[in-house]
Amino acid sequence: MEIDGEGLTLEQFVNVARGYEPVKLSDGAKKRIEASREVIRDIADGEKLVYGVTTGFGEFAQVKISKDQRKKLQVNLLRSHACGVGKPLSEEEVRGAILLRANTLAKGNSGVHIELVEKLIELLNKKIYPYVPEKGSVGASGDLAPLAHIALLLIGEGKRFVDGNIREGSGIEPIALEEKEGLALINGTPVMTSIGALALHNSIIALKASEIACAMSMEALLASKAFLDERIHRARGLERQIKSAMNLQKLIEGSEIIESHASCRTVQDSYSLRCAPQVLGCAHESIAFCKRIIENEMNASCDNPLVFADTKEIISAGNFHGEPIAQAMDFLAISMSEIGNISERRSFRYMDEKLSNLPAALIEDSGLNSGFMISQYTAAALVSENKILSHPASVDSIPTAGDQEDHVSMGTIAARKAMAVVENVKKIIAIELICAAQALDFRKPLSFGKGSEIAYEHIRKLTGFVDEDRSLSDDIEKLSGSLETLISEVEKEIRLEI
């Protein structure tokens, strides 16, 4: 895949970060990079005060650096800023950050050498996995600490993973940094954007899986299909609510179970069933919003200062501020939490025979057997954890750099929280899917809807019918990890609109 700083999409990003697709720099990007570097060369030869080129950083922005110390300044910057703590970021999160940093530099507003961008691409293509602690970024000038850990590898320092073990050094021929290049490597939002992009991708999986689970529960819990009537949703006018209702309609198409009780249904189903298109439709809307923000940031110049080669100007400003990502990720976490909330409520209904018209806790000989009772506890625990994780990070700020950086975004924290919420939601949905498959077995010999049948067959490949108590932990983990495959199988027959 070619990168040029302009056209990177979420799908392409995932193909590189998760799928190891090779990367190269476009010819157009090389020309822009070289033109911006000429501007920095001219400034470096003079005495003009330019932030990060001829001055120090942060609260030391007014400190002039002599010509003979300017290259050392860039190395010192990486060393001093590589002070993250905590568990390491995942390989795909780090790979995504490297790709996004390279793509930003490819825009030609950063004043670096082409060789520096090629070194970042070399890390990707050689599958070198830098060790990057997950904590330490407040989103002030972007992701300073985590990016510094990546950047150290380019100069022959830092740490990386080799066969799961941490090793010193880069595994590539080191490069000598010149003026502004250390700053260009660490100033910006690629870490928070990388985590956010992966969380967004996983959210799309979770949302589609939640619609499949909801359709199965509609059948297993003997719900009406009247609330899916397209006229209802067009009367409200929310485009993606309409899409969600139509997705559910397609998934239950052909269901003998739904038709079996059409003439004797209750007046109204519970909100967790009847209002599913309204809640899931909101998730569709939030994902669309977050995708626009994420893809824009992937292709943004978020360095500082920025170089404009056409006028030979270099301007210091604030595109590194992570507020767009912070707010989008807070929104995503809230939206995904709601998907988990409503899924757990449907799982709860399976536990009560008066609500489900099924054996209590979905198992014969209940009392001796606890069945699925504690799996619902697990869903409830994850839902409650998500409520805490959904407290917005973007409303917080703490001054840094001698009050020079007096408002920060907490964007990386917001992205990490969103990722944690989505991973919890995937497990909540897996619990509903397992419950729904068990319940549908009790509804046989009536046939299931077209989409429900495909999903049921996938679930039964991973976990069998429970006729007496056994641990369900592995079943939940296996199904949570295979949601993308489940969706792929369903979408061979039924296209789910997002």
C-alpha cells in the first residue's frame, strides 16, 4: 500500500496495523517532504527563533539553542520524553501509530528528511515491534511519551519485542537526526488515533454482532416483529435507526418461531426488544461520526510547527491538540456502553421463566443446575465496569510545561477507555449469543430466521448445548474472539448496513 498523507482509510489502516500489509511512500509525498526540508535547512543556517528548531521545547521555548547543539537537542528530546509507564501497548496499536506518523510526515508539512519517513516504514515492513508503555500521555502536544519510545529505535536506542521478549536496540540501521526531526517524530496524535481507530473497527464488529444477537433473542423470547415496521422508523426520520430495523428484519426473515405466535402476542414487548432499533440506531450514528473524525485525523498534519514550502514559512500552532479524538472516543465509549446495557437486559430475561417461557436459567433440572445464571452475572459486571469507563476523559485537563500547556485533551486516555469498553461489550454480546442459542434449541422443531440460523450454526461449532452445569468461561471467550468470523458468515447471505 502507498501512503501519501491524504487518502488513508480505516480499512487500509487495519490491513497494515493488524494484517501486516507492506507499505511504501508515494512519489508525490517524496517531493513534498523534500520541499519542506529545504525550508528547515534555510532556517537552521540562520539565527531566527523558530520553536523546536533553534529553541528548546515546552516551557523552554524561549531558550535559544546554538547551531552546534541543535542536532543534539533532537536526540535529547527523545531521551527525555521516553518516560511512559505501565503495560506495553499491543503490537497492532504500535504498528498503527507508526503508520500514522509516517502518513503525517508524508504530507510534507513537517520538514524532515525522506530517509526518516522511510525508516518508520522499515519498522512496519520488517515487523519490528517497539516496546511502548501505555501510560504517560495527557494529549498535551499529542502523544509525546509513547511516540518517544518508538522514535528511540530509529536512532539505535529504545526497546523492542523479539519472540515475546524485550530486547534493547532497534534491529535496523540507526539514523542521525537533524534539526526539527526529533520534534516531528513525537509531536502529534498518532497513538491516540491508532488506538481509537482499532476501537472503532472493533465497535463496528460489536454493533453488527449485537444486531445478530438481538434478532436471535427476538425469536427465542417470542417477540413480535411489529416494532420493525419500516413506517414506524421513517416516522421518526433517523436514517440509521431505519437501517438497524431493516437489519433486524432481514435477520429474522423466514422464522417459523416469529410467525408461530403472531396472532397471540403480548400487547407490547419489553424495551430491550421493542426499542432495540432506536438504541442500536444511535450506535450506528455515533460510529459514523467517529469514523469521520478518525479518518480525518489519520490524514491530518498534526505536527508543530508546520512548514509551508510554497511560501517558505514555518508557523507554530496547535494541531497536535487531541481534543477531536478525545471527544470522539468518549462518545464512542458511551454509545458502546449502551449496546452492552441493552444486550445484558435481554440476557437477564432468559434467566426468569416467567419472562422467557423457557426453563429457568435455560437449563432443565434447575436448582440442581444453575445453568446460565452466573453468565448473566458476568454480563452485569462488565456492564457496570463500562459505566465507570464511560466517564468522559475529555472534560478533564491538568496543566503541564510550566503552564505553557495549560489545557490538554486526555485523548489517549479516552481512546484506551473506549477500547476497554468495546472489548467488554464483545463479551457481553457473546453471552447473549450463547444464551440465545441455548434458548433456540428449546424452540425446535420450529425453524429460525435466515440470519439467526447461520449465527446459531457458528455458535454451535464453538459451544454445545448445556444439559448440565459446566464452566462457560472458555465458551464466552471463544465466541467473543470469533465475532468477526460470525459476521462474515452471516454476511455471505445477508448484508448488514452500517
